[in-house]
Amino acid sequence: MEVTEKWIPGVNIRKDLFGWIDLLAIRDGETLAVQTTSWSNMSSRVNKITESDTVSAVRKAGWTIWVIGWKKDKNRWVHKITDVS
């Protein structure tokens, strides 16, 4: 797995691979692209991906696309995964 988000100094912004991939994992012919976010922001990230100009090429390549949302519940971090492949 590799982090694909980079910090651009001078303009002080973060840039994701293809504008929406934070993490990329590969294994035996499988590729997983992940966008991470807060639990409450998941729907906006799903929309960002589905409206992206690059998502069709990623889907045609057979990549799995996940949005993972995080929140703290009873002092523990929990996550939810939405598959938008």
C-alpha cells in the first residue's frame, strides 16, 4: 500500500492521485483505490468520485474503489466502507 496524497508547499494544498485517491494498494492482479474521510463527509466524497473525469478509466481497469469513513464511538474509532467501483 502507498499513500498517494502529497502536500504542495507554497500554495498550501493537498493533492490526491487523480484528484480523489488517498491510498493505493496492489496485490496479485488486484488494485484498490481508497478515499478516506470523516463518517459525516462520506456522501460528498462518493459524489466527488462518481463525478470525476478519471473514474471511468479506473473502473475500466478493474480497480476496486472504496470510500472509508471514520468516527469515534464510545472512545473507539470505527469505520464504514462504501464500495463505489
